[in-house]
Amino acid sequence: MKLVELYIQEVMRRLPEKKREDIALELKSTIEDMLPDDYTEDDVREVLMSLGDPAVLASNYRDKPMHLIGPRYYDLYITLLKLIVPIAAAITFLVVAVSSVLNYSGESNPVEIFLSIAGNGVVEAISAGMQVFFWLTVTFAVIERTVTPESQQPLTMKGKEWSPDDLKDVPYIPKEKRISKLEIFGGLVWTVIWSTCYFKASDLLGLYEKIDGGKVFTPLFDQDILHGYWPLIVILIGLELILLLRKWRAGVWTKRLAVENAVYQFIPVAIFLFIFRNMDVMDPTFIERIQVLFNNSFNFQWFYLTGAVGLLVAAVINSYDGLKKVYK
């Protein structure tokens, strides 16, 4: 990828989304006007050096000035903020969710428990994010006012001032191949939801009825038999968390990551088929109640087959989606 395009990418990622397209076209036109007709890489380096650090150039396009954190540390501060806050929030949400599941007594219905986990998790995650924001801001504000370097040029993540050579270490990431933090957080939330449903299945999953003015709950699964397969579920949770971690670290869909994602998508299907081949995991009371409601016409084999086909279709779609983004 050309140095010019990488330079423009480094400027654009520091600007608000709505301004990037117009400014990118303007900056590209400016650079092209500054270059001779038959330019070389040295000419490009000279032009980029004259334009200066992408962080400084981006700050010139901003509507709001940087007061609390000056230009030397501002870009480093924002980069660390974007890196640490999501990690702190995600870990906090996960801890709150797991704690809520372990302390669940079965007295509340599924909607209440999920709302409780979501509410408490979001509140604690926001609190953790605010704590990180506060202490990181204080740290950089103190550094800004106590350290007096000769140069005011911004520092990169390497702790050095920017030069065009830094662009060689910057991967070009097309928008369609990027893995958003929202996607990773959503995957983490989904892991908490389905693992909660598994380990608390007899309290959450089942048939809810109103009989004679009262609420009657018939559990779908026999929790003791279901718990007999817990090692498989723990392995599945571990693999899912590893995959999410790999996505977070990569930040972009690669061939290897897409293949790993495709392979993983079929593991839950295999575990589902293995566990539910044993119909004893279903609570006998639930089976009896369903047969009564459907006049003994309900076919649980079709129920099992439908679930398996649904999981298989979802696995194929998710696998294809990852591979499509790589080769798009």
C-alpha cells in the first residue's frame, strides 16, 4: 500500500466519522498537487514530512481544541483510552454476569434475571470505564504539566516522535474487513447468555403456564443429567473466549482467523448433537405435559432435528460471513 494512502488513513482515524470522507478527498488532492509528475518515494517522503505528524494535521481539522492534554500526549492518551476502557468494561461485565448466575436462586423468572444481569452489568461496566477514564486523564494531565520536553511533537505508541518510516509498520485495514469492538462485546454477552441458560436450565427454560389463577413452571431439562456434560460446555466456553480474544487482538479478518472461526462454528453443533442424542436430558414431566397439550401428537424427534438443522444453518452462515470478509 502506498505511503500516501497510509498517511491519509492515519489522519482519518483521528477524525469524526462524518468528516472523514470529505477531508480524505481534500488531503489526497493536496498531496497530489505537491508531488511532481514523475515522483519517487523520496518525493513522497519529503511531502509527507512537510505535512507533519498525522496527529498534528488531524488536530488542525478538529472543531474543538485540545486543552487538558496537549498535542504531544493527546494522541497517545486517546489511543490508550480506546484500548483500556473497552477491556475494563468487558471484564467487569463478565464478572458481574458470572457472579449473578452463581448467586441465582431460581425465584425470579428468566426475563427478570436477564434484565438484572444486563442492568447491573452495564452499570458496573460504565463505572469501571469512568474509573479508567479518570485515572488515565489525571496521569496524562500530571505528565503534561511536570514534563517539559524541548520538542512539542506528538509521541507515538513507541514513545518516539513520528516519522514517515512509521507508516511501514501500519497495516492497511479496509473498512469491510475490520472487526468492531461492538461485535466482540456482543459475542461476550452472547456467551454469558447461553452459558447461563445451560447451567441454570431447570430454573430458566421450560413451560410457563397460568393454571387456576396461579403460575406453573415445568422445566424443560433434567439439570442433573445436563450437568453430566459440563466438561464439554466448559471447553466450548473456553474456545469461544479464545476466539473473541483472537478477534480483538487482530482487529481485522485474516485468512487464518476466518478459518479458525469457520472450524469453531461447527463445534457447538457437534456438542449439541452429542448431548441431545440422549433424550433423557429432557425432564419427563415436561414431555408428559407437552403430550397432553398436543394430544400425544408432538414429535420430539422432529424437535431435535429442527434444532440441529437450525444450528447447522447458523454455523454455515457465520462461517461464510467470516470467509467472505477476507476475500471481499
